[in-house]
Amino acid sequence: MQLIGRRGSLLTLLAASEFTLLGAPGVKAAPAMESSVEERAAAPAENIENTDSNVAARAYSWWVPTQQTTWQIQLSGTVNTNVNAQAIEIDADTPIATVQALKKKGMKVIAYISGGSWEDWRTDAIKFPKSVIGSPLDGWPGESWLDVRNIGVLEPLMKARVLRAKAKGFDGVEWDNVDTYTQDSGFHITYNEQITYNKMLADMSHSLGMTVALKNDLNQIKDLVSHFDYAVNEECGFYKECHLLQPFISAGKAVLGLEYPGEGDDTRTQKQARTYAAKYPAIYTLIKKMDLGAWGIISSSGVSVLKTAGSRKASTKTSRKLRWRKSGLVRGSA
């Protein structure tokens, strides 16, 4: 994927984004970070699964997807802007011109950012001290786990990333690799330390007026559902884990599911994957390839996510964003 070039100093980007958030005429300031997510929620989570799913969205000052929102996700190859979707997730380093082209089509655009790993190809990689860089991610050259206990170091680095995304026009953030406590990271990270870090990421995003997604991290959902606006999950159908997403569904919040039939260890056919996904209609499931290129099938309808359907051939560009790791989930625990 083509990465954005430096079009000015980081200070320029930060100043521009802070002006947009706090000083631009007619722009409502985002809520302060100090206010909790619970204080901003207008309705209780209980017993709203069958009510108007827009209730959750009306409780916030930023855009929040509903269970009716249609999706695309593309993290490799040249971004295809001609899609059957109301919201799309792309890499945060995607050029601003692409972000704005998608927004001109009326789409909400979500930024992919890894909150739990150091990536040596990122423009800010040099700013991470060696003390917070841990063990390499197995199978991902140039990427290592971060010490999420060290919020004092990581918070300003992650905030700078969100500010850059905000300046480009992104509407929200999906934070990836937020289950470091389950990984061989090189650090002894506890369940509660991970919760603290993940809440920080969510509150930071909200303080800048951006929606935020919880990626995977199924075993912490009950403690995090009130802090995140929606969930993104990989292969819950394959692993028979979709029921663990029920807290989001019961709260009237959106869930985007990704299934990779015929890829890796998943030997299912597309039909088998779609049949299982139909058991969870509140999850908006896409059938994708593991490279997370443009190709995709909307599970509920069998229709291509692309308005002009292309080949299912994998992109020749290597995606370094896919986080499909069987070892990343603690199965069978509460």
C-alpha cells in the first residue's frame, strides 16, 4: 500500500487537526478526555437488542455505526473507492486524497492503527524507545510487541497518530493488537494492565471526536463494551466464538465480522461460512481473503462488496496488517 509522504512537519499536522477540533468556526468541540464513556451514554445497555439500533448512536457526539451499517475493509493493494458500503476501513497511512475521495462518496472512513505493536516501516518508528519494544511478532518481519504497561511513553505517540488521521478526515479508529496480555510479548502484562491500556485508547479516540472499534480481544469484551463503539472480529464463525460478541449485540452496537473460508487453516467453503454466519444476523459478515485486499463478498446476500466485481486473485502486494492469529485468543475462558 502506498504510504503518505511528509507534507509538512508533524507540528503543522497537529496544529491543523487541533484547530479543526477546537477552534474552527461552527465545529462542535469533542468531549474532554476526562469525562467517562459511561457519562456520555444516554441509555442503559440492558434489553435493547430488539430496539431501534440507532439509540446507541444518538448517545454520542461523534459518528457511531449501527447494526444496519454496511462495511468494507481493505488493508492491501490500491484502495478501491467504488464499493457497496456506507463505511470503510483502510490503513491510517493512506494518502489524504484517497480518504477525501471516499468521504465525497458519502462514506465514513475508519483508520487502521496498530496500538499494540511497533512496526519498523512506519514514519514514526524512530520515536519509540527501545525500552517499550518487545519480542517480534511471529511471522511478521519488522514488527514487535509493545509494552502497553508504559502508558506514559505510548499515549503521546498514539495520540499523534490519531491526530494525523483526524487531520486527513478519518471518522474513527480501529486499534489492532490490543490483546498483548495473551501473547509472548517479552513483557509480563496482566489482564488489568491490558484493560487500562485499551480504555486509554478508546477514551483518547473519543476525546478527538472519533468513533472507536475493539479488535478481537474476545475475553475482555465484558469489561470493554461500554468503552468502545463497535467491534471488529476475525473468524468467530470458524472458531465458533461468535456468541462471545453478544455483549456488543445486546448493547445495540455494531459488529463487523471477517471470515476467510479456504484460507490458512480454514478449509470451509464460502457456502459453509455464510450458512454459519446467518445464525448471527446482527453481525455484518464479510467473506474476505487473508490479504484483506479489495475483494469481498457480503455474507448475508452473496453480493460482491465491489460495485464492479473483480477477480478473487490475491493482491500482489503483501499486507502487513492482517492480525489473524490463532494464538491470539484465550479460548474457553470467561
